[in-house]
Amino acid sequence: MRILIKNGWIVNEGRTFKGSIVIENDYIQSVLGDELDNTPRGTYDKEVDATGCFVCPGVIDSHVHFREPGLTNKADIASETRAAAFGGVTSFFDMPNTLPQTTAIEALEAKFDIAKEKSSINYSFFFGATNNNADLLKELDIHRIPGVKLFMGASTGNMLVDQRNALERIFAESPVLIMTHCEDSGIISANMKKAKAEQGDDPDISSHPLIRSEEACYASSSLAVELANQTGARLHVAHLTTEKELSLFGNNPKITAEAVIPHLFFCDKDYASLKALIKCNPAIKKQSDRDALRLALTNGKITTIGTDHAPHLLSEKQGGSASAMSGMPMVQFSLSAMLELVDQGVLTIERVVELMCHNPSKLFEINQRGFIREGYKADIILVQQNSPYTVTEDVIQSKCKWSPLMGHTFNWQVQTTICNGHILYNKGHFDDSYRGEEIRFRSTHS
């Protein structure tokens, strides 16, 4: 199968240029600029006219909760990878707080088996650390998984690791990168107790960022950084939410941080209108924190962008700080949201591609993905500016069928998603018969 993508603006490795891409089967065969009208001659099974579009590597979302197995009333791998493809995401890493939790080798293998049958895009899975499973770390196949996920704060799924000796052992012995959820549960518990004493059993949703506070985040993130420095571990702190935490990053290349779409898009002022629809852990905080996170997209403090895509039933998103579930679906709209920040002058499209495609590939040492390079897998998307669409229930592909972005109009729209050289999504048409591939990792871990 030979495909020619022509007449588009290719965005790759810090450059944007008019060019063509030749795909042969599942690989990129050649990338050509048009300085001398280099559009390759020859016969192609398909020609994709990218006129008016930016041609980018497929987005790698290294932080999702697709809820399978065990929570498939909220979402499943089939529904959420469909949503991902509509949004230009061609690869995902799923988190371990499913049922059963991905804290045993057998559970990890089972998730790979499910994805092989159901995933429309490329996939891998984090292994979950617990207070007592450090012995399993040495059994992990470092070429199959992106890392170990460590909950240093209690969140959805109740996988808290809070014993200092267990933390030290995980940091010392993990053969792969450690990705942490950092919130201090003791501080959160004390804040919740105080809020309930003042407001009753279900404090107002506006209290959520005060309960899951800046202090709780910084205490835990600084501990993770301390342990990484002490052991030499590779650490990636998930979903940073505060300006204060940013001071911990940018000095040691083995210690990095992620920002996720909810904390870049919303701030505490939005609780008034969106209520618990934007409740997530760690909490969306002050506008000044959001502005600092946006600045960190370009000053070297933030290395990757994820979504923390975490669907719940709409009925579970009602209530206040104690009763409403935490998490929101976001994978379908992550690229549109980041490109809205381009329109606002927060960052460039080249930097968006770096944060969402190149950097995940480099950080997690993904084999042959994340760049438009000859010999790489043909994970490629076409996205168009000034192609507005409004988020409605009909547009949402996630199984839960709601979004805190309902009613929002985006200016950028994904037109085509190509996964391993296969046109998976094109202008509203989706091939639900296609299955993605298991992602492989080089895993030098130097």
C-alpha cells in the first residue's frame, strides 16, 4: 500500500515547511520539501491532498484511563480509542487503576490481550506500584511498558503507596521510568476534615482546590524529587498544577514534569459555571497557577502534555468536593485545545508538536514513533486551522457522552488520522475494523 500526502505544511522537529510524504505499507518511505517541486512521481494506491492543512506526527497521549477491564460502564478501549482517533491521537499509555489493578504481571498481560482485540490505535500500559509488589519490578519487560505508575497520593482506584521504605525501594529498583501522582494524603485528609466541619458532609466544589491544596501537591512532589535525586531514578511527575511545584524542575534531565489539558484550559473561576464537571485530582487551581503552567510550556519546566482522560458517568459527576467523582474525558479534544493556545500566542505549533509527539517519544524511548522521519512508523495527522466546530453530544465519541467543553467552539479541527500507514479517520469517516499495534520501547534507561 503506497500513499502520497501532498500539498500540506509539514510540522516536524522545530520546522514548518511545504512538502510531501510517501508512505509505504506502515512506514514513512520519504519526506520531501517542495523547493524544486519535488512531489514524487509514480503510482500510488491513494493520494491525500493536504491543501490548507498542517501535517504533524500523531499525538502520543502518555496519560489516559480507558477504564478497561472492570469499569466498562464508563468507558472501554474500543470507545476511547475511537475518540482518540477523532482527535488526532495515534498512541496511548493507560494507567493501572482498573479492575483488577495492573499490579501483577498477569493483569498487565490481560490488558495487552484486550487492546490487541479492541484498540483502534497503538497502545501500551503502565505497571502499578504498591506498598508490597517491588519484587515484581525486576520481572517487567522493559521493551513493552513505558514505566511504573506510582500513586504518592490517594486518587481514584485507591492505589496509595505511603510507606517510606516501599517508596525508597521502588525508586531504587525500578528498571524503567517512574511516573508519579503527587499529593500528600495526610494534608488532604486534614483539609477535608476542616472543610466538613465548616460546611457539612459535602463541601462546595469551590473548596476542592483548597482541600487538595498547593501545600499537598508541593509536599509530595518535592518528596518524589528528593527520592529521585537520592537514587538516580528517572522520574516524571504527572499533572503538575501549581506554580510552586514548577521550581522543582528544569535542572536534572532525569527529573521531568507533565502538564495535562484540564489544568492548562481551566482555572478555579470555572467551578462557578462547570461545578464538579471539572473536578479532578489534583485539583484545578488558581488562574495564576494556570498562567504559570502555560508559561512552563515554553521555558523548559514542562516536558510532555497528557490528558489524564478519565471518564465517569454524568450521574457520578454531581455533588460537591466529597461526593462527586474526580476526572473528565479529554482525549478527543486535547490537540484542538492546545492549538487554541497557539491562536492565543501562548506557544507555537512547532512547540505543540514537540510537547505532544516528539518529547513523549524521547522521554519514554518509544521505538520509531513521534516524528515524521524516513523509516519511522506512519502515524500522521492532518489538522486544519479556521475549521471551527462546536463540542456537542453528537460530536463526543467517548462512551460517557459528556464533556466540560460542551458548547465550546474550537478553531482547529483534525481532518485525517493515519495510524501505521492506515487511514483510520478521515473527515467524519472512521474505520472501526482497524486495530493498532503494541508500542515497543528501546529502554536504554541511561
